[in-house]
Amino acid sequence: MAHSPTLTALCSLLMLASLSLATAANFEIVNNCPYTVWAAASPGGGRRLDRGQTWNLWVNPGTAMARIWGRTGCNFDGSGRGRCQTGDCTGGLNCQGWGVPPNTLAEFALNQYNNLDFYDISLVDGFNIPMDFYPVNGACHKISCTADINGQCPGPLRAQGGCNNPCTVFKTNEYCCTNGQGTCGPTTYSKFFKDRCYDAYSYPQDDPTSTFTCPAGSNYRVVFCPLGNTLLLQMPRNTTNQY
């Protein structure tokens, strides 16, 4: 029996979609905070997560310069337009770009050099929510940043709902490493972050102790407030009309 070109093309597309899903990595994003977090991902968009809720995000192999973060104190209308106190991304629920500091970042690049995934927690954009980030296979390193950074944040770095990285505040090479590799090093402020979250990037060239690898094809979990600690961030205010 002859097959129509349209049917053949449709079958091919379905096979490609199935293959893509089979090889994509799953990122299970969990909100364990005692308040709502509006999760964001680039690529991926955004999702409201009330306490205990999970968002399963699928990311294609070869994806690089990707990140996941949480937004707090958000107020969106029925069309998904609004603003967040921390981590806002162009005023939309469904993020199309990166978030505004301060925000704790889970960064990753999939299926890169030597068929490895690279992943890290970064405080280069500051801190707003405590976080765990780890491969679920149990064979690779689990990274965490769960200290009370907001409560202990140095005065010049304090921001509403979070703690800025000094690069955001001072915008100099000393803190931002804008002049290239080897032109900057640890500072008093970066040591503040490193002492509390050893696994996390504390400044842009903090690579040796902050980048981790796992075999390509791994799946991952990102947990906001892994300790469920209510002292790290209070329930965001102005919670009306939130979607």
C-alpha cells in the first residue's frame, strides 16, 4: 500500500521527537521552601511552584550556558505579565532570558568535552534562595549552598530579598574579572561567599573548586530550600493576583 508524503513526513517527525525525548536530560526542579518560588530556566521558560511542587524540565544534549534559578516576591497578572523582587526576567512568568541579580544559579552544559556534563552552583549573580543541585544517579558530586547568606550579607551587598555579588555593585575588574583570565583573584567579599558555600562559584574565575562533571546522559535534581529553613527567606509579600 502506498503512503502519502504527508503521512511519511508526520511519522518522521514523531520518530525524531521520540528520539529527542529519549536522549534529553531530565531536570527535576523541586520547591521545598515554605513559600512560593517561581522557577525559571534558560532554556525552558518558567513555572510557579508552591511548596512541595515539582517541575520536570527536559533539556536536549549539547545544550550549553544553561541555567536554572528561583524567583521570589512575584506578582503576575492572568496573562503572565508582572515583576519579581528577585530573579526577575523581563517581567514575564515564562522567562525568555536570564534573571536580574541577585539570584542563586544552577548552571550546566550537557554532553560536552569527553562526553561529559559540566554543572555548578554560581553566586556570581548573588544569592536569593538556598539550593541543592546534583545528578540523581548517586555516582557524581552533590553540590549545595544552604547557608544563611541573606541574613549575614555584608552591608554594601544587601538587596531586597537577597545578597548581591560585589561585581553587581562595584562593576570593577577586581570583582568582575573583565580584563581576562588571571587578572583577578579572591577578595574579602568572595571569601564571604566561599566560606559559606564552598562548592559554589564565588567570583568569575573560581573554577578549580566550583566546576563538576558527570557522564553525559545523566539526569539532575535542583532543590530550592533543601533544608526547608524558614529563616533564610520570609514568605514574599504582596501575594495577590499571582499566577
